[in-house]
Amino acid sequence: MTDSKYFTTTKKGEIFELKAELNSDKKEKKKEAVKKVIASMTVGKDVSALFPDVVNCMQTDNLELKKLVYLYLMNYAKSQPDMAIMAVNTFVKDCEDPNPLIRALAVRTMGCIRVDKITEYLCEPLRKCLKDEDPYVRKTAAVCVAKLHDINAQLVEDQGFLDTLKDLISDSNPMVVANAVAALSEIAESHPSSNLLDLNPQSINKLLTALNECTEWGQIFILDCLANYMPKDDREAQSICERVTPRLSHANSAVVLSAVKVLMKFMEMLSKDLDYYGTLLKKLAPPLVTLLSAEPELQYVALRNINLIVQKRPEILKHEMKVFFVKYNDPIYVKLEKLDIMIRLASQANIAQVLAELKEYATEVDVDFVRKAVRAIGRCAIKVEQSAERCVSTLLDLIQTKVNYVVQEAIVVIKDIFRKYPNKYESVIATLCENLDSLDEPEARAAMIWIVGEYAERIDNADELLESFLEGFHDESTQVQLQLLTAIVKLFLKKPTETQELVQQVLSLATQDSDNPDLRDRGYIYWRLLSTDPVAAKEVVLAEKPLISEETDLIEPTLLDELICYIGTLASVYHKPPSAFVEGSRGIVHKSLPPRTGSSESAESPDAAPSGAPPSEQPAVIPTQGDLLGDLLNLDLGPPVSGPPVATTSVQMGAVDLLGGGLDSLLRSDVGGSPAMGGTGFTAPSAVMPANLGPPPSGGLGDLFDLAGGVGTLSGSHVAPKTVWLPAMKAKGLEISGTFSRQVGAISMDLLLTNKALQVMSDFAIQFNRNSFGLAPAAPLQIHAPLAPNQTVEISLPLNTVGSVMKMDPLNNLQVAVKNNIDVFYFSTLYPLHILFVEDGKMERQMFLATWKDIPNENEAQFQIRDCPLSAARCACSRPSNQKQLVPEHTAW
Amino acid sequence: MSASAVFVLDLKGKPLISRNYKGDVSMAEIDHFMPLLMQKEEEGALTPLLTHGKVHFLWIKHTNLYLVATTMKNANASLVYSFLYKVVEVFSEYFKELEEESIRDNFVVIYELLDELMDFGFPQTTDSKILQEYITQQGNKLETGKSHVPPTVTNAVSWRSEGIRYKKNEVFIDVIESVNLLVNTNGSVLLSEIMGTIKLKVFLSGMPELRLGLNDRMLFELTGRGKNKSVELEDVKFHQCVRLSRFENDRTISFIPPDGDFELMSYRLNTQVKPLIWIESVIEKFSHSRVEIMVKGGKEFLMRAHFGLPSVEKEEVEGRPPIAVRFEIPYFTVSGIQVRYMKIIEKSGYQALPWVRYITQSGDYQLRTQ
């Protein structure tokens, strides 16, 4: 007989029938009825109406029945808080039952009933259970403290439960220790300042002892807790490492990864001269390799972590290339990760093998995988100079296959190879040009155009080729347009006599017919350069480009160090710090690797970065699209970007580079508030350009920057006229129009409420939905007298930015609910961003940089400001706490 | 730290059973799971970790079920996946086969198990043999109200209960080596490794102390026995019961075993061995309607196959699946690993017999085709 019979009752009057059965005198019938109730609950039916009847069954000596009733309580107590009190007595009684199984069950369940009133009654039983003679009850009570803390932290502190929990770390039973550690870690995580886990050498020693005895899960709790400890010197670090390494032989992959985390972190403190350091490095490789034999999901976590580990300590896995070779039946997500690691491990020693593999992959059928394999070949060419020629010939072979996406991908990477090895492989250009017509992806088109422009002097029909692209100029994507503009200007500078017409054509397309400010600005700049000083133009446009460096997609070192501290967790899988995806973790201190101590190394170079590795060992990071110099040299294409998870980090790197570099001098002062730029109703003064190559209206580059710089300092900012937000038709006669304004630091929403109905309106209230910047009413909506028919009232509602935050699309979307005596009405409106900008937007450079780095990538939003001829800057609006800063993200010519 | 809730879903994404452990993630969030999974699959960006807003889904698939854990925290992902697989293991041992039907048929005991397996997101007792001592399928057994927690649950030896008795004390040892091989189209061996496992079937009374002796090279070197006839184990993984620090110190494999079947250890060897089975293949496609596959295996076998095909063609390009080989060779290990001894000591002093069996079999044995 199976339980499935309990699901079959679907007739009407079921609840009534169940009620009768629950109140039956017969034990067996009661139990059957409870099972039916649970079955209904399982399939999602609402059986909360039976609450009192089910609770009545709680007092039973039948354990199975009791468990079911408890289960019911956990599910419905929250919706029936008053009746849940009825259960308290039985709970308290059960906590004193002679059977430890029942005591534990009671304390476990009580913690799961998230009803405030009940928690008070929980304290005494919990106190007893924490001191219970049976370890099974104690280990359950330990977890219950964490549950209770989650519901009412103050209560837990007042009752002294935290101290009792700390005492349990010294419990004689390993499982109790493990759960106490888990509970304390959980509490400490949500209250980082509480200093709960004041780990010291003594408590660490206890934990390390318990590590040998507790279950696999307990070992993970303890290892994760150890990873937060900061040893006082390298000797202590080494002794902890020595006691943690045996865990690398555990069959559970999660235990292994948590042990790897502790070792990777504490290794940071060990001197590289130490014999032990080398031993430890050697010990890490085999378990990491073995993780690749685990279940695919665990392989995936392992690979994402190995990706971090090979960036931090490439020496660990440098001889293990083969294990990352892709197998036919690997899931695609494993294949892609393996490919990424293969490129990271590629070196002169193994490049032949790697290339053979990549070529094999490039002829597979999975499009995403094939594309990535082709890109990988290009990255190998850039990374391992000796192999460049072979890579190029491999790519040419692939182009011959004429498989469309392979060809396009190959052209994109060949462009990068040209950047790395200029004037070396031009012989292939002819082959590339044969495929011109088949290119339909913007990135490939842009790459091809770049190549034609860059080598225009060697391509006889370069002008024809570029002209052919020009026909559909306005249908191209921005990156192709920008590239085409630049390529034709280059061509003109190289072959001025034949191409004057072409360059005029492209300049006019870019400046007059386009409403893309990036494109227009770049057009104007070229135009000015060409018309004022062609020699200077040549120097700028055809300047020697900086070589691109070998490694791509590297994670920025401080982020990498932080992620190493999070090995095995979601952060390590996303390659993002927890603050980027966990709500309420903004205030939490970023984890960082411990500084190296006591070693000769640090004595020699006191200024060395905390990461400890000498700079020469760290491969240089390719400046990505944010690089000013790169922009001027028209390298919009950026380096190859592999998977979506990595792409975000490269954007951040760009940002950091940008701000550390030369741009800040250009943006000298008024980086801050630039209200007018975000303002609405802005009309663009049309800059009229002469049709021929005459000089444009004003001076040189400087003007442009002055212009951008001067926008920022208005005090009383622009206020758009009121528009109707809520038409009367949609709100039973209530019409609302309004606008936003900012006056001396205060934001307000200016509203006009009109009663177009026949009845009097009163009891007005307003509420905002969560929004991107936490905009919220600072005071209630105060309309003192009732609003008579046809009467209008004007009101200014003060706003602040301390409300809950949720990213909206568009970013400045605000959803508003207005209530009156008739109904609740909803509308949404867009607010101009300038109301958020603080007037004193000035910030010290250091502070600005620090603030910028604190902002997780997710919080960066970009939007283009249309019809704004003033500035060439695009704006990234970011929100460190509640202070808004306007940060020009980068110029983009 | 870990999962907020755990769901078992059917293939359409409908929850069959669930358990809310922490209450910080709305249980309704699970409705987003299946649409998200389908969308990601469409985009070719499906990973075992999906995100919807602030909620993260960690999922695995087993037969016609999805097991999904939700969290809003920076959870320990490897712990969650390990746990989900453990849940599958426990359920499978309870219900023989874990699938949609068995979930419905056993929902009462599943709720009980979910309550015992994890508490507030922390995995607890996940050893199914021990669980079976106090959570049984026949609820009737418990009616006496006498059931207690087996002390094993919280013991340092949390995998073996006391008081086990056998008339005949025996241990069966299976040494199983799987050969993984990856051969390129041009016939060069890309990867060749041996994954070994040692499985035990234990019928021993009381709380026996076991010591397993292998011809482990590291051990031989430590004890000055030289390299002769020893095997270098590259990476070794042990069952919970093995004292890892002891192994780390002097390479002794000592343990108190669980009762019955379990996997004591696994090891990996990277030593290049001559491929046990070699295959050459020629696949020729003639026009639209005929494929000829010629497979030459080792020295002795030749297979030639013609396929007459209807002249209908698929538009997409075909993949080139490799030739996978399955085989089993009894009484033989590729690595030459040997069980030198198995010492069994129990305080009652009984004599016990160890029986050893060796098998070599194919693991992931792939030869790519042209």
C-alpha cells in the first residue's frame, strides 16, 4: 500500500469530511485524516481552515502522527498566528519528553514557526535543550539558536543564548560542535560587527580536533569557519595548513573545496622559500584534478574555482593541461569552462597539443562551443608568441571551411593578432577579403573594416571595399559605423588624392545624418583635425598603437583575492563579490587575503602589495574599452571577450584603469553634479557644419572639454513643466499631474490634484514602489481639506532617497500608488536623474577612486543621452549608499 | 550559508514536494525556475546555477525529477550540490528507484527524511543506513513510542551502530579499475588515466578495527621497501570512516567500517598505459544514401558495416560522436595494485576472512572518429 491513495480525494465537501475524521475517536482514522491533510497541503491546496482540528491531534504518543502535525504547523502557523499559540503548551511539554527524538523534534519545529508571539515561549525550553544530556538534542538546539536569532536577534542576545552557543564549541560531541560552529557563522554573517567568532589559537585548536571526528558536513562548517581566521604569523598558518591538508583526501567534493579555500588563503602568509610552501603547492594539484571526475554540477563549481586558482597561483596546475581536454559527452557548460582554463594554462611547452585540440573543437557542431574554440586559437596566438604563426595558419584553414560563424569568429580574432604582431601576417588579408560578403555580425564587420583601414596602403581596392559598406551606413550598428568612419579617415590620410570624396561622404553621414552623439563627436573631431592641421591629424590617427598584452579576461587582482576567500561559494561561481548579488550585504567588510608575515620577502619590500606576488609575475591586464588612449586610437573593438560571466569584470577593469589614468586631469573639477545633462526637455542647439572641409565653428579640442566641464554647476536646477501622470478617466475622476524638482539639496515631487468627479474626495495617501535609487516620500501626502468636485490643489511632496532599492527598467522609472476614499490608483512616471545629483559633487580624487571601486558592477547602469551636443562623455550613474555622483564613464570617440 | 528551501519538481517544473528550511526566500519563487531554465537552454547558456532577481537556484536532474535548492545568500555551492546528490542517494536507498511515482507513494517518509537530512540549511545526518534505524517506511513500527535516536547519529563513529552480530565474519574486497582513455582522430593518446575504487562488503560483528595494506609506493618508500612492485597513487579519496590524518602521517589506511556495502576509497593514476583495446575506424559516406563504417579492433577483429539510408537529409551538420568502448576484464588490474593484507581486530577476538577480487573495466573510453 502506498501513500498515493491520500492524494485521490478530490470531491467536494472534502474539508468538512476531513474535519470530522480529525475529530474521530479512533487513532487510526485520525492519523489517516492527518495524512490526507498533508497530502492536500503537498499538492498546494489550502487546508489552513483545519488548523484547530489538526492542532488537536498534536497530543499523541504516535511519533509519525506527531511529526505530521508539526509539519502542518510549520506551514500554516504564520497565517494563523493567534491559533498557533494553542500549540505552545504541547511544544513545551514535548521538550521535556523522556524520548530525545521528541525533545529534539519539538525544539527543531518551534524554531521553524516564525511567529513572534511564540518565540517568547521558546526561550525556556530552548535553554534546557541546550544543556540536554543527549547530544542529539543539543545539536538540534544549537541550530535553533540561529533560527531564533533570525526571528528576534535582540531576544537571543538578552537571553544569553549566544554565550551558551559559544560554550558548545567546547562540547564533547563533534556533531554538537559542528552545528554550534555553523549556527555562530550564520549569525556572524548577518551581523558582521558582532565579533561573535572571536577565534583565537585555543578555539582554533578545538575546531581542528573536532574536524577529525565530525561528519562530512560538519567538516565543511568548520573549514568554512577556519577560513575566516587570520593566523598571527606564518608558523601558525603553516600548522593549520598541516592539519587541514588531510581533508583533501575526503570523498566529498565540498569538503575538498572548503579545504582548498583554507589552504589557498593561509598559503598567502607562507614564504615562498619555505620547503613547506612547495610541498603544499604539490599537494593541491591532484585533488583539484580529481574534482573533474565528480558529478557535472560539482565539476562546474570546481572549474569556475580552478579558473580563479590558476590566475592566483598558475604554478599549481601548469602541468595538468590534459585533464581539461573536452570530452564529447561533457555538458556544454563544462566544455566552455574547460576551454577557458585551457587558454589560461597554454604555454610554449604545451601549445602544440592545445592547438590540435582547439582545431578539433572548431569543427564540432555546437555553435557556442565552436565560436569559443576559434576565439581560443586567437588568444593562444597572442599569448604564446612562438605559436602565432601556427595559430594564424590554423585560423586560415578554418576560414577555408566557409562555415559562416567560424569565418566571422576567425576574422574577429585575426584582428587582435594584427594588433599584437603588426606588419607580420598581412599576407592573409587577401583571404580575409574574399569573405567580406558573408559577414553579417557587427563585431566581424567592424573587425574587417578595421583591418582594411589599418592596412589601407597595401590593399589596392581598399576604397572600393570601404565604399561598399558605406551604402547601408545608417543600418549598421554603432560599432561598425564608428569603425567605418575611422577606417575611411585612415584611408584618406594614407591615400588623400583618391579618397577625398569618400571621406567627405562619411563625415557628413556621421555628423549630419546621425543622431548618435558618439558617432557625431568622433566625426566632428576628425573633421576639425583634418581641416585645421592634417599633419597633426596624421600623427593622432595613424599613431603607433600600444601593443595588446598577452593575457585577457584576467580578474582584477583585489577582486581575485577577495574571490579566493570565497572558494566554493556562489561568489566563486559568478566571479563576483557577494556584495554584488546578496541583498543587505553592502555594509559587510570585503574579505581579503592575509598579508604575508615573518618572511624575508616582506622585509625586503615593505611596500609590496598584500597579494604578495611580485608584480612581474602578474600578467598585465589588457585595458579594455574604457581606455582613453585606446579610444583615441580608435580601438573600440576591445580585446576578445569570452563568456558572459567574465565580460562584466573586464568592464570594471576598464573603469579602474580609466580613473587611475590620464582622464581625471581632463575632467579636473566639475566631475560632480551636472544637472542639465540629465534634464528633460533639452533641445539641441544645432551645430551647423560647412559642407566642405572648412573649419568648424569654434576652436580645438580644449573647447570641447571646457564645454563639458562647465555644465556642472547650476544650483537651482531645471524643472520640467508638469505633465499629466494620471488621467481622470483612469482614476475615477482624480487627475494628477506633476513634475520633479530639486532645490538646495531637497528633492520634491510637485503635484497638482484635480477632482473631476461628482463626489468629494478625501483621505489621500501616497506610496512609492521600490525603485532604483530608493526614492521615497519624506512625509505623508498632506491634503488638509477634502477635495470638492472641480477643485484643484497644488502640493509639493518632499522626497528622500532612503527607501528600498530595486533596479527598475528604465532606471528612472517610478511606480506610484495614490489612495483616496474611493479607490487606489497606480501610475508610473520617469523622473529626471538630475534631481538626484548632489550640488557639491566635488570629490577628492582618492575618495572618488575608492568610491568607484566600491560600486559593484551590477550597480553600474549606462544610458545614452540623446540630443546632447555639449559633451562627448557618456554618463554612468552610480549609487554609493545614497549619495549620487555623476561619473563620466568614458569618452568614446 | 546553504539552501533556504529544497524542492523536488516534475519535468514540467511542478513542485511534487518541498521543504522550507529558512523562510527567507518565498516558496512561490520556484514558479520562475522552469521558465528560466527553458529560456537559458534556448540561449545555450544553461548552467547548474540560475538566477532570478535576488534568488539563486541550484539544481540537479535525476531521472524524471529536478531537485532544486533556493538561496538568497552567498551559499556554499559545492555543499549544496553535494547535498542534493546525497538526497538522491538516500531516497534511492529508501525507495529503490527515485522518480515521480516514488515521491508520491512515499510522501510521508520523505517529509520525515527532509526534516532529518537538513536543519535550517545545514545538512545533518545523511547516512541512509543509520537513518533507516529510526526512520522507517512502516510507520507502524514506531507506534510503540519506544523509538529512540540511535546513539550512532551523534557518535564520532556516525556510520556504524553497535551490537551488530554475524555468525560468520567476512569481508569482501572488490578492487575495480576503470580506464579512461581519449584518443585523437590521428590516433595519438591524449589522455589515459585509471580511476580505481575499492569497495567493501562487510559482514563483521561488533566494532572491528580494520587496516588495509596496499602496495602503495609512498608507503614502500616510507618503510624503505624500495619501489619494486609498488604503485604510485596520484590522488586518493576516502570514505568518511577512514582516519585521514593517520593516512597523511604514515599512509596507513585504518578505519571502523560501516556495515554492509560501501566504497572505501578511490584513487587516480595518471601513468601512461598501453591502451588495452585499440580501435581504428573508417567512416565513408557515399552520396546521400549509404554510409560505410569499418572498425578494426586490436589484432583480431574487423567489423565492416554498410548502412543503406533513405535519401532524406537533415539540414544541420552532424556531430561526430566518438567510438565508445565498453569492456570488463576480471582478475586483473592495469595498475598492478594489490591488496597485501586486511587486518581485522575486534575486542571479542574472532577470526575473520577477507576475500579479494580484481576487475578492470572501461571507464570513459573514447576514440574520436574522422
